[in-house]
Amino acid sequence: MTVADSFIEVDSYQRAKHGQFISGDVFLSRKVEPEGRMISVLSDGLGSGVKASVLASMTATMALKFTASAMDIHDSAEIIMDTLPICSVRKISYSTFTVVDMASNGETRIIEHGNPPFLLIRPNGELHIDKTEVRPKRWEDRVISFSNFDVQREDRIIFFSDGITQAGMGEYRTPLGWGLDSVDKFVREKIDRYPYISARELSRLLVARAEEVDGLSAKDDITCGVVYFRSPRQLLVMTGAPFNRAHDTDLAKMAERTPGRKVICGGTTANIISRMLNRSIQIDMRQQLHSKVPPSARMDGFDLVTEGTLTLGEVLRLLEEGFAPEEMRSNAAVRLATMLLDSDIVKFAVGTRINEAHQDPNIPVELDLRRNIVKRIARVLESKHMKRVLIHYL
């Protein structure tokens, strides 16, 4: 497998300062096609609350747009600084930023201003990063750092706001804050223990630990972004019976031959595969019952077997609204949504045979046709979570 076969997973997690309803940190990502680049920006607005959020949003949006364009990165950094207002008391810019621009072949450039230095974690190896520091002509009191290097598979770039490095500041054990060295040690220990931990889970663990250092009451906005360069993790989701019953065999062959994890959504779909592969379906009696989501089942060779449209509808809601799986009761929808987020390439095999039960006018209006729910899930996964999604109709 070549570097070109690798996938760039990007995810983030954040906590707003205690007492605030909105975070003053902003994290944005954008996939640039056809170059195959993934650009991620973390901006930290001065202070907290709505004002900080607005300025951080403006900074992150500009940085994302300029980096995606052909504009010189030095010029774009100066334009951002020219645009941002200056704090009348502290005489500093109202927002900091870190930009990570990674290509599908591993070529990476990073721009930093004001945020803590990024961490590059390479399992079983070290990589020295040369940083070029530039003082813009119009802003000689400020420093912008530029880095250019190539990543390898399993490399991770972790970057964060100072709410992480300064967590616990003023406390007996951490008078100067948690510190970059302690953050680096924590991240390496987690990766040593869980070598294939996802960007999503690693960012959550780091933010949770910083909040713990802060006495479980965040004294500043806390945000962490992780870019993970790895072999793609594939997931096949089969839902709905093929339009032509003669194609039931094709569905079963797809289930057997497709690599990666596999999920069946729908009782009819599960029965077809059970019959064609001669495998039994067993209701999972270990799970907790849920009022909105039917229970899941088990079948040899499959990671999850669920009910169809109701479960997919709940998965769509979870993905659109955002959720933390560890904070919710585990059910089939939560498990499937978690699997989708932990995968890089998601393939939906959607049967187009009409299920008369879903045309019943007594069914709630939000219960859309299966194929439309799948399309909406695909849009969320691609736009919000940067996944690669394929839909194959049968």
C-alpha cells in the first residue's frame, strides 16, 4: 500500500469556559479537491464568550479561505493580522491561530501564531521539525512560525488552545499550568496504550484531562484538534432489499467480499443475508432497551445488525446535532453513529424495493424514505466529519 492510499482523519473537541454558553475557540476544517488536501484551523479569541467567538470565527474563516487559495501564506497571515482589531488594554491581537494544511501524499505545512506549539507524534520514531519564524513588516512585535515536512502513516499532529497548556494555573501542583511537556507525555502514553486510537477519541481524552487538571471547572476555553494520517478504515452499511429479488445473491456476495467492518440495517435485509449465507440471527439480550431505538441483533461475520429506517433516522439526528457517545446510554443508533465516525471510507449498499410500512400516513413525517435518510447521513459525514462516502443502489 502506498502513501497515496492513506487517509487524513481530522476531528476536534472543546469545552467552553465554566459559566459560558459558547466557546471563544473555533475549529474549522475543509477538504480541497482535486488536490486531496485537508486544511484545519484552530483560532482562539481573546477572552471568552460571544465576542471572543465572533473574532475567532472571523480569523478561522479567513485563514481557511486564504490557505485553500493560491495566495502566498506570508501575505495571507499579514492580511489576517491587518483585519483583526487590537486590544486597547493589552495591545495584542484579538485572536490567535494555527493552520494545518496536509496533502494526500503526506506533504504538510503548518502556520502558527499565538497558540501553543503543535505536537507531532510518530510511533517508534522522532522527527525534528525546523520552524521558520517571520516578523511581518507591519507587525514587527509579532511572530509567525512556518513549518514544512512530510508525515508518514500513523503520524498524528495535535494542536490546541492555551486552555490546555494553562489548565490548573495557580494551583499547588501546577502553579504555571499543566504545561506543554505534560501534555506531550499524556498524549504519548495514550497512543502507546491505544496505538490506533482515532483522532476523535484522542481529542476528547486530552480535553477531558485538561478539564480534570482545572478541577473539573474549565477556567478558559479548551479546544484540541487532531490530524491523523493513517490507512483508511472502511465500513459497509447494507440497508434495504434489492429492487429485483434476483439480486439478493449480489447483496450476499458484497457482504462476504467487502473488507473492513460491516453493518446490516433492516430486518428484511438481515433475513436475506441470513438466508443466502446460511447464518442465524440472534437478538442481543445484553443491551439496554431504548424507547426510540429497536434492539440490535448479532450475526456471524457482521459487527452490528439493527432495525432499518427508525434506527437510521436516529443516527441522522445524532450526527446532525452532535453527541458524545460516552455520555449517552448505548443503543443501536449510538453504536452505529460511533462506527460511522470512527471510519474513514463509508459505503452504503441501499436496496430500492419499496417497504409499504414506510408509506403509512400514520407514521411521523420525519420518518423519511430510507434512501433519503442515507443521502442526508452521507452529506453530514462528508461536510461535517470529512469522511469519504459512497452510495451503491441495488
